[in-house]
Amino acid sequence: MAKAQRGQGRGERPKANFRNLGRGLAYVGHYRTTALIAVVALLVSIAAQLMVPQMVQLILDAVARGVALQNAPGGPGPGAIAPEIRQALWWALALIGVFALARGLFAFTQAFMAEKLSQSVAFDFRNALFAKVQRLSFSYHDRNRTGQLMIRATDDVEKVRLFLGQGLLMSLQSLVLLTGALAMLIVTNWRLTLVVLPILPIALVLFMVFGTVTQPLFREAQAKLSALNTVLQESLAGIRVVKAFAREQRQLSKFRAAAEEVMHQQIKVARVFSFLFPTIFLVMSLGQVAVLYFGGRQILFDTLTIGEWQKFSIYLLYVFFPMGQLGFIISQVSQAGASADRIFEILDAPNDVSDRPDAVALPPVQGRVEFRDVTFRYFDSSEPVLAGISFVAEPGETVALLGATGSGKTSIINLIPRFYDVSEGQVLIDGYDVREVKLESLRRQIGIVLQETNLFSGTIRENIAFGRPDATDEEVIAAAQAAAAHDFILSFPEGYATPVGERGTTLSGGQKQRIAIARALLLDPHILILDDSTSSVDVATEARIQHALDRLMEGRTSFVIAQRISTVVNADQILVLEKGRIVAQGRHAELMENSPIYADIYRSQLVEDAHAPDETVAASTSVAAAG
């Protein structure tokens, strides 16, 4: 995908390729019965349509014979109709009604089943896309924007769906109607049909050329629509930041620029089609003029009856009508082809982190975690983020990670649940290389509270029980109490049934963080990861949370990233990181004596917590007493 995007950035236009659209058509095979009913209904409807001109000929020829009999010597005279002619008229009219009813009934069946088929395939596509996006590794999401993924699961799927629900059967309808009408033209008057035939290859060549030209244009239009959607999504997600910094006008300018790109691209596509249709109509008009001339000559020389001429004219419309439809079909095929490429770019995207074929389920762990000479690079860059990291965390130990921003703390904890794979070395849990066990069995035994708290739309209870939907109310409440969240939850009128709003916008930062802690604790994990999990709470709340975490960390291997001394001083191991390397390792007292770097971090970054205000001491004392 990145290669294709770089090529487009240099001004290279991607070539038309309908291979992925063919792969999309394979999804129709999942609904063979529905597709078969739609096709049979379409064929019956077209057959009924092709029979109507025959009835029109019977009526006109009967009328012509009746007029001739009236004017013939010894005829019945004006106003009188011979019984056989009257009977022919009634039969023809009755059959027209029958064919019209059959056509309407089967056309409805075809349209309904086609829509059902297209919606079913779209359902499969959206589920496949969402499942794939959920499985893709963090590195893929780091390289791709949310807005671009969203537009592929919505607008691109809709483009393919419209082709399957309309364009595909319309193509079949055009082909069958064109073939059937040509056959009837030949049967009616083969000499006059020869006048029409040269039009067809000319129109076909025109459509093929335009299809080749427009498919890349539609692909580029979808890419620009993705960029527009990205601007919209980011602006809405960060609306508070936009307003806080008074950047509404700047975001409006970015959106206007992206919208202008979409508009210009759509105009470019419209320009191509505005040339296509007049050209096709010109070719059709020239063919119709030729038919009128040669057909008129045959009527004058009595080699063509009025009824045959009218039937020929209707069948000729049946030939021209599919040709006109081809313009719409080409448009849908081009759009669907471009969208299918974009859909399968995601479905075919390689997953950097996935289960190996011989992966085994990780048994219940004791919690021994070992980093063995680990080196890690993002996106195969030459500069490592971590280099030569080695340490062992025994079951039940608490490991604190300290270091400046960019020192590699978050990278270490990301490797434990295998959000990324190591570039060199090994990460082992109870002796199992994390790359050799199934991801689900690994991650279900690790509780994680990330620095950026993400909650989902729903109730507070649903968010706490996100990892264990089957948890009882008592278990949810116990987890909330342990995370010092129970009291503020009960302060809401609806308690645990309180909606949190999109991304938890109705809660404060500290409240969201405590719910996230409760969510992790409900899993009762043997390995616990806390990424600066008390950074958004006040000192009194932090003291309560820390006291609860101290109890809950007993018997669990815990990894803590924190900037406050209260978390660090009691750790069994402290890893001091600098530029992706461990520069000091030990307990607090040891490092204060032996590591100038740690002592400097302690004095500069953590000195405020070391000299905590009285309210913190009071809070800690009261919590300890309560415990």
C-alpha cells in the first residue's frame, strides 16, 4: 500500500486493474440460491419484454388487413371489422397484458433478490474488513490513518455493493437483451439488420477505452475522499483541542482544501463522462438515420410491412437501450474496481504480528518475564529504539521503568503482550518465547492500563467488564473498589449504568483512568502493566489507588512506568533507561548510592513527590489506617 501511495505522490497514475473486482465477485458464491433466483427472474422478465413487439406487429398487421378489407370491392365497408381480425386484436392485447404482468412480477423479484444479494455481500465485506483491522498489528495502524480505514469500510464497500446489486445484473440484462433483440432483428429483416451491426463494435471499443481511462480516475477520487474523511475524523475527535487553541479557522482551511481536491477530481471524472455519452448517442443516431433510410425504401417497395417496421423499430430500441446502459455500467465497474482494489489492500495486508502455524496455547502463567538481549526497531528502521535489553522479573516482583521521554520505557512494555515483535533477541514468559504462543492465550493473562485511557460508548459497568463480559456484578464492584472508583461511580444517579459517552467524554481524566485500572484488575492477571496509570489523578486519589495497587500487586509480576517516587521506591527492581539501553538497575536504596543518573532523576523529576505536601501524607496515612 505504501508503495502505491508513494507512486501516486510522484504523479504516477495507477493502471486500470479489475482483478480485485473479480475476487469480490467470488463473494456472490456465498449466496448461490439468491443469485440464481435473481438471474432466472431477470431472464423471464427479458423474455416477456422480447415478446411484446411480436404482439405489436400482430395488432398493426391486423389493423392494416382490416383497413384493406374495408376498402376492397365487396368489403364490409367503413366501421365494420371482420371477426377473425377482431379476434386477433383481442388475443394480441390480452397477451400484451399477460407479458406486461409477467415482466413486472419477475422484474420486482429480480430487483429484490439483487438488493438482498448485494446487501449480504456488503455485510460480508464489512465484517471481513473489521475483523482484519482488528487483527492487524500496531505497526500497521501506526502507518495508516483512521479516516482512511473508515472510508474503505463504508464508501468503498458501498461502491462494490452498488455494482453487485445494480451494475452486475444490469450488465447481464444488457447482454441478454442485446443478444435477444439482435436475434429478433435478424429473424424480422436480416438485410436491415446489417445496417445496424457496424454500430456495435464502434460502441464497444468506445466503452472499453473509457473504462480503462476512468478506473484510475475513480481510484484517485476515492483516495482524495479518504484524505477528506481523515481531516473530518481528526477534527471531530480533537474538537476540544481545536477550540482550546482557537484553531477552528485553520481546521476549516484544511477541510476546504481537502474538499476542493475531491471536487476537482470528481469534475475530472464528470468531464470524461460528459464526452462519452454524447459520443455514444451520436453513433446511435447515425445508425438510426441509416435504418430509417433503408427501412423506408423497403416499405415503399412493399418488402416490409408496417407491423414488421414497428416491430423492427422496437427491437432496435432494445439494442440501443443496452448500449446506453453501458455508460452507466462502465461508471459502476470503474468505481467498483477502484474500491475493490482499496478493500483488498487491507484484506491482503500482511500482519507483522500473528500466530505462527505451530503456535501453542500459553498455559496459566506464574509470571516470570525475561528479556534476553532484546533489540527493537520500528518499521525496520536502521536506528534501534531498544538495544541489548536483558533483565529477569521473577513471579510477584514489581519492576519500575524510569527514563526520559523517548528512552524506551513504553517500547519495553509493548513487547511483553507482543504488540510488536522484537527485531533481535527474545521475550520469554515462564520460559515460553511470546512469538511461539497464541496471541489470545498470551494477552488474556496480562492486565494493561495504558497511558492514554480509551473507554467505549456504553455504561461504566460495560467498560469495566470489557475484558470479561461474563463477570458478575459483585466482581465488577470489587474491581472498582480496588481501583478507588466505586465511590464516584455511586455518586452518579444511574451508578454503574451511567453512560460514559463517546471515548468517555462525560468523565474526568482521573475517573477514566480509575475505570481503566478496574478493567485491567477484573481480569485478575498474573502479569500487570501500568503505563503511568496514576498521572491524571490528584495526590489524594493517587494515594488511595497506590495503596490498593500495592495489595493487588502481591503475587503478580508488575511493570510500572511512573514519574512519581511513591511508585518507584517500593519496586523490587528499577530499570533506568537512556536512549534505549539499561544504564542502571537495582532497588531504590542501591541506585541512590551507586547510580548518579538515578540520583539525578530522583532529585530533578521526583523531588516534589519526595517532599509531598501534608495532604498527600495525610491521605496516605488515612488510607493505610483504613486498610
